[in-house]
Amino acid sequence: MHQVDDTIVAVASALGGAVRGIVRVSGPDTLTVVSKRFKSRSEVEWRCLSASQRIKGRFLIGEALGEVPCSAYIWPDERSYTRQPTVELHTIGSPPVLEAIVQSLCKDGARLAQPGEFTMRAFLAGRLDLTQAEAVLGVIDATSQHDLDVALSQLAGGLAAPLHELRDRLLNMLAHLEAGLDFVEEDIEFIERDELVQGIDEASTIVEAVQRQLQTRTEVDDAPLVVLVGSPNVGKSSLLNALVADSAAIVSDVSGTTRDYVARRMMLGDREITLVDTAGVEMCMELNGIPFASQAMTHSKHDEAALVLFCVDATRPMNEWERSECLREIRVPRLIVVTKADAETCSHFEGESIKTSSVSGLGMTELCEAIYDRLADDSCNAVTSTALRCHESLRLARASLDQAKIAATDSLGEELVAAELRIVLEELGNVVGAVYTDDILDRIFSRFCIGK
């Protein structure tokens, strides 16, 4: 069993320095542990706190580092994320300071949280179901707008809500069946056959709808967007054509010919991807009366991308926008691709990149391998793992519903219908977390970072 009766602590903000950092503490002794080192101008009776509130003060780390300004956000009861007393300490975002705060709290009775332990406690306390817990990780790990939208929908209960309702209905149906079995000699019928068959049909429809929803997610994830981005006339269209081996995009020496975007699917090893050739970023200043629509499209596709191929021209030095873009940190994985690298006037490019030529084929194999590897690294996101985990349980639930309908329709006995419905309830419980094992929980929550 997972321990929930002690107090845990961890840094909850992102790695690296920042203006503000967050240390999260949760557990039965949270208020006692934090109050030993948190001091405010007004005396606070920590044990008497009953409402969520923020208190400004200072946190005493120790003799070496002294005190640091700090705000304590306090949830003294079950209204917190974990449904245990919880405090978030917002202070200076220096990693050494945050680490020192964690160590000092551990000395005073807390222990360092395991990866995902805060969310695991939220799940065990009933704050989240299992699909919502996985969605928390999906939100954290999202690298595209699509991933974020799906994870937020899952977090809001979009996937599990109909299954929770269905389990309640099936439990009522099973209760009626088992009550009838107890009174079989009195020939009392607690649920009519037509009502039973109709209920099974409705359950099958709901399970089938959730199966389609999961299938749609995995199909989208199976063809991730790889977006070509760069200045006009750097060779994005030629690169796309060389990769897909056709002439899907317009190839021209006129800057800004690709005014919209062209999307083509291709097989890369054993998986399918979607290549998107966007408009050149600078073209939208005003080319032939077409203003900023294409630039908006470029940014839209950039947000949806699983991988960005940032293209620069080897025949000229990088412009100011290209230099800044290469240095800019983005959430979406990115490869820098140098085009026209076989030209006689090839300029030197500093930094990690893949040199290519759409004419000679230089670097194409290396580029394809790099794309495949980058996508493979990110292929098992939280949303996809939910789909994989749930798929088999839903298939078994659907099969048992089919058997239950046959048993009910052919009057094979209510005990057979009840047996199949118990299997359905168990499989649905596996999906939403009403039925789980420690191995399942460990596999899911070990993927979280510490502090979540």
C-alpha cells in the first residue's frame, strides 16, 4: 500500500532559476512542520486555521542562508489538491534557496516526495480519477496545442465522466439481478427482460463511443505534424518535395511563392507523419496585396507541431530573425536544417544542424533518421498512454456486454447475465481507477516529476 499518513515536500516549480519558486508541502503534519520556520508580522495560530488563505512573511532556512521573503498559501483541510493540509511556499526562485528550504523542512519532520506523489494522493483521496491523474502529466508534457487541448479535456473528465455514470447504472442493474436471484423460488422479477436488454444496449453504445474517442486520439498521434519553418526562398518547398518524393509544393525562385501551407503525409520507417510546408515568415509584410494571413497560418501550424524543422539557407548569412529564432527556447522539439548545402557559395553555419541538399540528396537519410528519432522520443505521451491502457479493458467490457445480451435475450439465466456484468464493472473500474493494483499506480505516477 502507498503511504499517505506522513508529510511530503518537494520543489513544485520548473527547474532552473526564476523570479519566483514554489515549494509544496502536504500531509497531516504540514501546518506544524511549516510553522516552525515561517514567521509573519502578525502572530498566526496555525492549528486554528480553518479557511484557505495567504500569509506574507519570511522563511528561516538556517544560520548559513538566514531568512528569505516568502508567501505561504495555506489549505488547512480537505479542500486542497491532495485533500490533506497543504502549504505552498512562494519565494525567491533560486535553485539553491529552494533546495535549502526543502532540506530544512525534511529536518523538521517532512520527507522528500516521490515522483507524482502529490497527484497520487489526490487520486487515492478521490480528488481525481486515474484518467484525470494521467491528464495532469499530459498538461505538463504537452508540446503542441492539440496535446494540451486533449489533456485539458481529459482532466475535466471528458473521457471518464460517461464511464463513471455507466458504472453507476450497471451497478443498479446488477443489484436488481442479484436481488432477483435471491428470490428465484418466489418467481419475483426485479427487472424485466426488455428493460435489461435495453440497458445492456445503451451500455454498449457508451463503451463504443469512448472506444472511438480513444481511437481518434491514437490515430492523430500516429501521424504527428512535422512543420517546415523559415524565411522565404530558403528551400522549404524543395525540401518537402525531396522528402515525400513528389511535387506537392510549388518550387520557385520567387520569394514567397508558398502563400498558404501544403500538407503531405509520408511513411518514415514504420510510422506515418504529416509534413507541413508553411509560408515564408517575411512574405507577409505585403506581397501582391496579400497581408498577414499566411504568417498567422505559420504560427498556427507551429503551435500544433510535434516537431519543427527550422530551415536556413547555406548560400547566405543568417538574417536577424533567423539568428534570434535559433537561440529562442520553444516547447516544441526542433531540428535546424541547413538547405542548399552543396552550393559552391555555401556559408559556414555554427551550431548543431543537419546539412541537406534537395538536388543532390545530401543529408536526406540523416534528416529522416533524426526526424524519426525525435518523434520516437516523444511518441508515448500521457494522452497516448491513457489510450493504450484503456483500450484492452474497453474491448473486454464490450465483449462481456455482448455475452450478457445473448444470455438475456435467449433466457439463459440471470446468473449468467450477472456474471458478465461483473466483468464489465471490473474492466470499467480498471479504466477510471475504481479497481487498481499497486503496479498500475507505480507505472503511471513514476512518469511524473517530483513536486507534482
